[in-house]
Amino acid sequence: MNSINQKVVTRFAPSPTGFLHVGGIRTAIYSWAYARKNNGKFILRIEDTDKVREVEGSIDHIIESLKWIGIDWDEGPDIGGPNAPYKQSERLDSYIKYAKILIEKGLAYADPYTEEEVEDFRKKAEEEKRPFLYRDHRPENPPAWDGSQPLRFKIKDIKSYEWKDEVRGMLKAGPEALDDFVLIKSDGYPTYNFAHIIDDLEMGVTHVMRADEFISSTPKFLALYEALGIERPLLVTLPPIMGPDGKKKLGKRDGAKDFLEYKKEGYLPEAMLNFLAFIGWNPGGEKEIFSKQELINTFNIEGIHISGGKFNVEKLDWINKEHIKKLSPDKLKENIFEWLPEELQIEKIIPIIAERISKFSDIKVMVESGELDFFYKEPEYSRDKLLYKTTEAETIKNNLNEVLEALKDKQEDHFTKENTKNILMMIADKKDNRGEVLHPVRFALSGLDKSPDPFILIEILGKQEVIKRLNKAISVL
RNA sequence: GGCCCUAUCGUCUAACGGUUAGGACAUCGGCUUUUCAAGCCGGUAAUCCGGGUUCGAUUCCCGGUAGGGUCACCA
């Protein structure tokens, strides 16, 4: 077992079969956060042993996804490291080396069957509602392995296993979980089952964090560790992230999208980090908004959950909003301007937009719905709307005139939110109904049923535009 | 079907034998500078069922039920 003083080494090992979705990202977050918390090492390794399913460009896409959310690694395919290479397809010599050791020990043998024959065994087992076990068909005198057949691991001791999982506690499995699995495929590449064990060994990985679908194959891994006489890393099983129905594990098939889509939708990477970390882990307190550094400082294995959690978009939006609020003025401006059309890039509107969005793509919706038009376009006035809940055009007209009178002699720099609020409220409070002052002013300036309050509108539009619009509105009445 | 795992408000969760079962999101209601948003205040809402163990079970054990994972020359 690993001594307590050993430096923590974790890894994230995706296969380049397309994009990463939130499930993969979260696994990466935990491994990374744990390594950072313990001043350990985090490795990125690419498990590209399935050449058929490999998708061109995946590695770059994976790296881009991880970098966006703020995960960094100490060793990896892009930056190298003492255990290079970090792509399994380039580590074939290692697998062959260990395969030969197993052959010599009489613990690995060539599989003489064709794929079709094995497939028939499987189908038969399935029809009989039995689990498929290759070892039921284990050949008595297998040929010498020449690399053209699959090399299988020979399980010498078919027994029950019991092991400790750092999250689940003691886990067990019957002998049915053990089978002669393929070590090296007929194309010369190793299987995941074999390769990851060799790599973890050579790279000194101390904690293997992965989702719970690997629990059932753990006895096979355990048998392999025994056969090789090697110390195993600590096993940390992560709970699944469930799909929208809350039942099935989230997968690409049921809506799991490319993680980078969240970037396109205008989510903040630190919000994604915060949100994802909290599906399946909780530090125990009531604090929910965590910065990257706080997350690293707080992360622990004890807080990892056993059962799965659902991906809740409403909660994500809330967390994102909380992170937007924490943005520095410069950062906020930078982010918001990125989403605004040229003519709307007015610094003064940033606070208004910021309080109305939960993610930056909401700005796009606001722009498209014309909600922001009044900042640079004179509104079209409707008499009915100006009248609001009264039918007394004279009253409204008088009120608007009163406001106009109060404002027109003020200096330009007097047109602040605070000042105009005092002026307007003083006028409004004299009336029976404050809305008969506030609403027409707001509408005269924005032309919208729903808009920010009249005071901030005055500040943003400035003296000249305010006077102009008030006059125009009065002329309609 | 075999093996394995899981089970607290609608959702994410706190509780590590003793709490009026707490918080957050969502929802509902109220307040403010009578719109909208935001903000603030408040409400509704949960221990899957049945047995044990115990003075006492959300918590420990067993069974049921429901859900999930896995049974590839995929990872």
C-alpha cells in the first residue's frame, strides 16, 4: 500500500473519441483538485488504443476544454515530462514488456478463436441468460503468441475479491466477475484494462479516480496487480452525473454536449468549475460559491458522494450569476462587450445588463428582442402607453412638463442616478399617484413596457437626449 | 438473467445514534424608488416500504421495492 508520505500523483486519461462532456470534465476536476490540494502531481494521459473509434482532432479539443475551465497539468502529451510519452499508442513497448513477463509466468496466452467464434459464445450465453465468460471456453493447448492473435490474461485463481474503495468503503465481487480478458488486441494495441494498469504503475499514480462503471471490472484489475506482483494505487470511485431524466447516467446519447458549448453560451469557466465540482462532492458547510483556489483548498475525498446527482441547469445559471457578480469591473466589461454589437458598446449600460443576465448569451437575447434598442435609438411613442393607467392626458402632460422644467436648467454633470432620483421623487410624491410621474418618464425615455428604472435611464441617456425625448413624448399627448 | 452498487424536499445537498431534519436552486407570497429584472423578507415541500438492534434511529443490520452499473479484440 502507498505510504502516507508518498507524493500524490493523479491523472486524467480520456480517450480521443470526440469531445469531452461534463462527466469527463468533472472526473478531471477531482483528480486535478486533489493533486493540487496535496501539492502532488497531475498527469494528462491520452488513451488512444482504439484506433477505430478515434476521432481526428480530439486531443486538441480535450486540451482546449481542460484549459478553458482552468485545469493545468504537470505532465502531458503537449508538454512532455519524465514519463513521456503520454499517448498510449506511443507506449507499446511497455505493454509488450509486461505482456512477456505474464507469458513467462504462464499467466497469458494466445486466443486461438476467431472473433466470430467468440461472438457465438457470447450470444449463446446471452440466450441462456448467463453472463458471458470466456474462461468457460479457455483453450487447452493455446498456440504460441505471435502477435496476430489477441493475448489473454489467464486468471489462475478464480475467487471472490474484497477491496477497499476510498469513497465506497469495502466492496466485494464474486468469482463471476473474473474472466480471461484481452491484454493485447490482434492489432497490437493493448486494451484499456491492461494499458492503464501498466501506465499507472510506470507513472507512479497513487490515486485512480474514475466513475463507477469500473467497479465491476475491478476484480480483474486486482487479479492483474497480483499477477504482476505490483502495488495498486488507491481506488477512488466517483458517482455518476445523471441525465435530465434523473435516472440514466449522462452520456453523449442523451443530450450530453460538448463541454466547450458552455463557453459558447457564455458561462464563466470558474462557475462551471464550481458547479461541476458540487455534483458529487460537498465540503459540508453552507457556502456554495467557491473560487478556483477555494475549491483546491477545500477539496477532499471524504466529501465525495456515493450516489449520482443530476445536472441542474437552473442551479448552474444561479451559480454563474453569482460568479458574474464577483467579476472585477474590467473583467465584466470585457466579457459583456464581447457579446454586444458595436453601436451598443456604451460603458454605462454594463451595470444594467449585468444585473439582468445569468449567462452572457442572455445579452444576445436582449439585443435581439430589442430590449436594448432605446440606448441608441429614439423610441416610438404610443399615447396609450404613456397614459399608463389613467385616461387623463392632461395630467400626464403636466407631469412630464414639470419634470422637464425641473431638469432642463440642470448642468449636464448633474444628470446622475442619485440626483435625478431626488428630483423625480420630489415631484412624484406631490401627486396622488407616484406612478403617474414615474411611469410616463420611464416610458418616454425607453418606449418599453419593461425597462430599467427612470433614474438610471436619465443617467445613461444624458441631458440632451433626455430633454429631446421628453419633449417628443409631450408632443404625442 | 448473473454479479455489483445506490436510495433525505421537484433538484443539488447537510446530518457521521438524540436536531422543531438545516441550507441552496426552483416554486409561491410579501416589501422597496407602483413596470421588468435584481435585492430583501417569508411560506409550501423530504428521510422509499417493512422488520429488527437500541432508552432512542435519516443514521447500524436484514428483507422488499425502485433505480443504476457491468457481463467487448470500447474505454
